[in-house]
Amino acid sequence: MVAADAAAQAAGIFVGMPAAKAQVLVPGLIIKDAEPAEDEAALERLALWVLQRFAPIVAPDSPDGIVLDTTGADHLHGGEQAMLDALIGRLIMSGVTARAAIADSWGAAHALARFAGAATYVAPPGHGASVLEVLPLEALRLPRTMSADLRVLGFERIGDLLAQPRAPLTLRFGPQLGRHIDQALGVLAEPIEPVRPPDLISMRRAFPEPIGAAETIARYIGKLTVRLCDALEEKGLGARRLDLLCHRVDNRLAAVRVGMAQPVRDPKRLTRLLCDKIETIDPGFGIEVMTLTATIAEPLERRQMASSLIELAAPDISDLIDTLANRVGERAIYRMAPVASDVPERSVCRISAMAPESGAAWPNHWPRPARLLARPEMIETVALLPDHPPVSFTWRGIRRRVKRADGPERVFGEWWMRDAELAAVRDYFRVEDDVGERYWIYRAGDGEDAATGSHRWFLHGVFG
């Protein structure tokens, strides 16, 4: 058995068990022939998908993993933990069960992703051996025979190996054991050979002498960008995402990723976005090869210049959005758009800053507050049922006397969303207290029938 799903494992089947024994253990067990070539092809397709969306350096980690170097890209997703959550979430939505970990080395991340026991795990920077000591020997990617021999000698965890002198272990098991330990600890470099599809537009520059000065790096970024834009122009494309890979003389990679809200083919603009990230590049003892790749390229539509005698051209803010997004992350730059829903918290959503208009319009039959709370907050009120607004209410420990009120505006539940909203209603009121502050409050229910709601009062928004 080379693989077993969750139901098979729950029945006692494990990887490596003979198929005949598994069939005896579980009558009616469904067994399919392994297809290693198909699995490798699927893993490479998944690696390309991850390359376009999450990190500039991605490679298949056979037989069941993908390795990423997220340096220079995690900030675009709101940080390491947010990036892992987004990655795992996207995979789950696609029907792929996965676990992921971030660590200082490929070996440590490989071990934590498979043996840490959590869907996502982010090891603290400079963790060393502290996060690896409790993991089993198999986390070191050792051959099965070596792991079995070590267990015969009484070794169970990685920490047991680290507590022993290295020389006797090397004498008994050879240099492979020490190499895997050093790779997990980050002492020994383990370069990643990134996957690259054949149709990817990429430019490469090798240097006779390694470079390291920021000014020199910036100059060659500009030259690579001009060449890349020329290649994009030949195909009528614009770049949506650029990856700059700097191959250092110590066989390590330094990467920079920038994204654009719309396809771009302007060399000056792309050069500026990349040069803004030069401070994140650690040249080490020098960079000997630089590669600039348009990881995502889309058709670039030619726009007709508007005549100043007829109309004013709409201002282009995409450059500003690209600059901000590459500094603070794509998720931090967005705009709000209306959604066709009467329920207030469902009537608005976040969309990309440069997303086209959806055609939906904001409701105009009743005013809406400038600030809508993420969740309605319960308030204590003094009110006459069923149709009168509160005389006073207490919110966040402060009692406010209502001076003016308007309403109610009745909002019905969306029964097609949830069965519980079949009879639910809310009665909203706009109220103003005695110091001039205006609030948006509602009663859950119609004030008479208990099936329509709890009849409790909530504050949902604040008018500016």
C-alpha cells in the first residue's frame, strides 16, 4: 500500500501494509493501482498553481509535497500565518486536503508539515532544534531501514539523536544521517530548483563578477525590465506579477515578488516597483545570476486617448495602488462594493481596488450609517412595543437619552439563505441622543410574535 485515505487508516490500514493483508482486514476494501507518473504530473501542476499565487520559488517535493521559499512574498498576503491560512483554504475549496508549515529550512518545514499535528504551523525565526526535538525520526527524511535500525538502538525522537556525539553515528550509519540533521537545522544549505513552465516569459543575466551593491542591482533590474517588456509587447501582454530571483555565489536564492492590479508593460513603472524592494535582497558574498520572470501575464488592451475637447480622461490610480499594495500587502488595499441584499451586513463586500463595477447600487430608500459595526452590539433600552423607538438606551456602559428618532424600517430575513430566517425580521430606527450623536439601532423581531426574533435591541451603526 503506497497510500490510504482517512477511512482506511481509521480501519487500521497503513502505508506499507501488503494489499492482501489489507483486504483480509477490511472486507470489500477498494484498491486502485498506483500511478506514479500521473501523481508526479499532478504535483507539478499544483506547484505551478502555487507559483502563480503565493511564492516566487516553488518546486515539487516528491512524492506528496510542495516546497516554497516565501521570502519577499509573504507580506503580500498579510504575513506568514495569513498566507498559510489562505493557501490551505484554497486547497480545501478545491478538494485537496493539506498541511503546511513555515520554518527556517526546507528540512524543518518538511518535518513540521508532516509531523507537527496541525494544519498550519509557523515556527519562530531562529528556532534551531527546539521545534524538532520532539518529532519522530521519520521527520528527518531518513530511509526506512535507517529509521528502523536507529529504533533498535533505542532512538525514538530527533532530540535523542541531537543529544549524542556525531562521530559514532556517522561511523555506524554513514554521512547521510548527519547531512539530513544539518539540513533540518539549516546548517547545510539545500537549494530549491524552482519549477518553470515552458511558456513563461523570463529574462536572465549572468555576471562575470558577482555584484552586491544596491546601485548595481538597481541598474541591472532596469535592463532586465526593458528586455522583459519588449518580450511582453511582442505577445501583446502585460505583467500582473513579477518575480526577481538573485542566485548567490553560496548557492542560495534571494527573491523579490511584486504584483500589479492591472496588466502593466511600462519599464519605468515596473523598475521602480522592483527597486523599492532592493533593501530586502541579501546579496551575501555576491550575486552571480539574476532572473526576472513574468509569473502572471495577461492581455494588455490598447486604450484610445480621450480628446480634451470632448471629455476629460479618467485619472489612472493603478500606479498608486500598486505601490501601496507592494508595501503593505494586497489584502490591505481594497474598496467596498454593494451587494444585492437587504440584510445590512450582507449588503457590502470587499473587492479589489481596481475591480470593475459590478452594476449593483447602494440602497437609497433609507439612509445608511457611515460606520457599520462588524457585529451588532446588544444594548439595554427603555421602549414601548411594538412600533415605538427607545426612550433611552445603554451602550458600552453609557446611558444615552433619545432626543429624536425616525423609523421603523423593517428588514426581512433571507429565507433562501437559512431556514432560521424564514420568519425573522428586524425593525431599524435612526436615533439621535441629547448631545447630537446619531445611531442606527434595531429590534430583533416585530415586537409581538416571538417567532420573528428575540425582541432584544442592538446597535448596528453610527452616523457620521
